[in-house]
Amino acid sequence: MTAAVLEGVGLTMVAGIMSGNCMLPSKFARRWKWEHLWFVFSVVSLVILPWALALLLVDHLFTAYRGLAAAAFVTPLAFGAGWGVAQILFGISVRKLGLGIAYAIIVGLGAVLGTLIPLFFGPPIDISHATLLKILAGIVVMVVGVALTAVGGKKRERSDQDEIRDERGYIAAILLAILCGVMAPMLNFAFAFGQPLAQQAVRVGNSPVHAAYAVWPIALLGGFVPNVAYSVFLWRGKSWHIFQHDRAEVIWPSLMAVLWMGAFALYGMSAVLLGTFGVSVGWGLFQSFMIITATVSGILTAEWKRASRSATILLALGLVCLLLATLLLSMAGH
């Protein structure tokens, strides 16, 4: 492995740790409800931070943007909007199916599609048979790891209310989760197919690593609209007054936003350092590290304290598979 690849894997690991913990601050909120937290989180993470980072790190940002046709902005905007809808569907799927099943379907599909589509449908790249096998093997092992972890989580949290007795409702919920899984990796598609923005930023004098930040303001702007619209819909005009009280609670969604946007900013840098397969291998690594982190955080916060032996064994096997997938994908990136 080259030094650049090792650095890219390291940055992806940090990004996964940040993303895997980005929802933890919400546990400290007292009066604000989910929709209030999510509104502030969306504004900070999808508008304020990406623009601040781009303006700070990309020289001549608007010169780069002006040098592109409008069509160059449409693809990342559209994929970003699709990802924004997936964010909403994820919450609905978890409520209908429970975290275990929803997580297995959505994260599994998102990891596979987010890795393979940029690889096969992005700009043409020269890939050896051995490298392709490593990537495919890494994806298969990762999906197995996600499934084992999710089933273990389902066993841990099983309760009567998790059971869906209406068969039609269950099938509809599964289809909704599949749709969410298909749309969830669209943020990676926005980054992968928004590379003309980064390439133009390089042309006006930026390094490839810094130029990656030119993509995020456009891609995330597409996701901002559905996320904020859904939050406002949940308010239904009845809870604006919450923002006038306990204003200190704004720190929690803001911290969530810093962790989340920081994770994707580092992922964008790692995708450059990982080279030709950065937006494919990098996405798979990012997903693996994120799941491992979220699971370990759950263990450290005593979520698994009362888990059954079978649930604990499934969790351990799932983590082993995710670590093996990380090794395979890292080998493919060299």
C-alpha cells in the first residue's frame, strides 16, 4: 500500500467514527423534539458548513462555478435531492420494521449500490481482474456483516411492538425500505458524478484534495429541501414556540451537524487519496467503519448489557465480517 492509500484509509476510518457517532448528541436534548433537532441539523450540516468549508478551502470557488455549464450542477443537485428523500424514508422504515430489519436492508443495499455504481457507470477506469474480485469479495463480506449485526440487534431489542401483524403492511414496509436502500447512496453518486465541479476547481488553481470541497455545497443543497420540508411538515405550525425556549439546546443539533459534515468532508478527501477507485472502495470502507463505530458505541453505552448469548454471538460475527471487509477493500485500493 502506498502512503497516500494508507492516509486515505486512515481518513476514512476517522470519517466513519464521526459519522457513526453523529446522532449521539441528540440523546442530550430535553425539550426539543426530533423535528426541531433535525431542522437545525439540516440547516447547519447541509447549508452553512459545506459553504463555509468550500469558501475557506477552495480558492476562486465562484470563478470555478462560473466556468461550468448549468448541466454540470444538475446531476449532483438531483442525486442530493434523492438522498434527502431517502433520509426521510429511513426514519419511516425504522418505525415500521424496527431498526434491525430496516438497517440490514437499507445499509446493505446502500453499501452495494454506492460502491458498484460509481465503479461500473462512472468515468471509464482500468481495473484488473484481481482488484475487481477483491472489491466484490469485500462487498459480499460487508453485506453479510451488516446482516449479522442487524439480526443480532433485532434479537436484542425484540419486543411485542416490533412485530408487524398486518402482512400487507409488512410487505409495504419492506418495499419502502428497499426503495430507501436504493436511494440512500445517492449522496455518493452526487459526489462521484459531480466531479466536473472538482475538476474545474483544480483548473483554477486548487489541489485535488481541496477541490473536492467544491462538490458538497451543490450536492447537499439538493438534500436540504426535502429534509427541511419534512421537518416543517411535522411541526404543522404548532411548535415554532419551542425555538424560543431552551435556546441552549441548539448546541446538540449543531454538534450533530459538525460530526456529520466533518465525516463527509474527510470522506471526500479520502476518495481523492485512494486514487482511481476512491469513490467506490472509499464508500465501502466508510460504510464499514461507520457501522463498526455505531455498534461499538452501543456496546460502550450499555445497550448490549442485557443481550442474549445468541445476539452477542451474532454481533461478534458481524463485526468480524466488517473488519474482514475493511481489509479486503483496503487491499483493493492500493
